[in-house]
Amino acid sequence: METSVEAEIRIIMNPGQAISSRSDSIHRLGEWRAREAVSALLVLLEDGPNELRFSATSALEKIKSRTATRPLLRMLRQSEDPLVRECACEILFFLGDRRSENQLRNILFDQSETSYLRGRAAQALGMIHPTRVRTVRSLVCALQDSDPEVRYSAVCGLSPITGTYNMALAIVALKALASDHTKIPGEMRISELAAHVISTLYSRPGQTGRSGRGTDGHRVCRNENLPEVGVNGNS
């Protein structure tokens, strides 16, 4: 006997069905967190009409199955469709799978990629590995990018980081954006966002106080002793 999930998968894969019906079924599969539908949703993301690509992206974000990671990374590498690549990056942000870290970093520093894709890669890196020094260095480097959308997203990417040293490194770099009053359409100015993230980091356990030690008792590097960050976040 056909299950509800199987019935919905049959609908979404039937090109004879109306787009609205297929989209509704995709929505239900996402709400049900139906891992059995991941393969079908990936097919629609890569080869389906644009309306269903957006629906499939939303559903895959809700299901959060890391079985989708490898196919999504392949789409990022091989697809010539900008929408497919942007949707794949969007889903990887929600999956938080560390296997995507290197490819996302490559996208972040690839000037030939779109501003949106590079920015989303920056935010994903901060979510995927907020404790890793290399991640922080990469995002700090991206704060100096010529593209304001990439700089804005790099600030966002630094928001979830943790660790005394990481937060100290981030705060020093974010303070340097005090004069960057570039406004992203529909968003706040980069300097305003940087100030907000600095406040968030200062309030987080492990950040330094006046004593020069973090609240976890570890000494943090003084500004003048922080390593310079080079291209691609390497010190």
C-alpha cells in the first residue's frame, strides 16, 4: 500500500501535474521532514522548473538531511545554472555539514562568483565551523573585500563564532569597519552591523574584560600581537 510520502513523491515527479499541485506536495514533504524525498527533491532542484526549484530548496532546508551534501557540492562545482548553484549554497548553509567547508571557502574568495553566492558562502562558513581559527581568519580577510555585499555577509558570518582567541581576532577586525558606512539595500550600514556583532561577541562567555583575560580565564592576544591575516584567511 502506498504511503502518504510515496504518494506526494509521485505527484512532485509527475510533469503532467500542475505546478501548483507539485509545489504543494513539495511543501508538505518539507513540513513532514520526509528524508525519503531527498533524492527526488534534489532532482527537481537540478532539473526542474524554477518555481519548483525554490520549493525544493525550502523543503531540503527543513528536512536537513546531510545525505544531500555530496550532490549539492557537485551542483556547486558542475552546474552552469546560477540559480541551481545559489540554491545549493543556500541549502548547505542550513545543513551545517563540515564537508562543504573547503568548497565554500573557495567560493568566498573567487571573484568570478556572484555577490550573493560569495556572501552566502561567508555566512555558511561561520555557521558550519564557528570554533575554527581558520574560519575566522577567512572571514576576517573577507571583511576587506571590494564587494560590499561580501563584506556585509562576512560580518554576519562572524556573529556565531566562539572561543576567546577567535572572538578577540574578530573584534579587532570588526572595529576597523567603523568608517565603512556602505549601506546594503534593505539592510543596515556595514559599520552598524559590525558594531552590533561586536556587542554580541563581547556579551558572549569567553570574551575579554578589562583584566585582559576572557571570562573563561584564558588570556587573549592583545591587538598588536594578533597575527596578520593574508589571502584566503591564512596567517
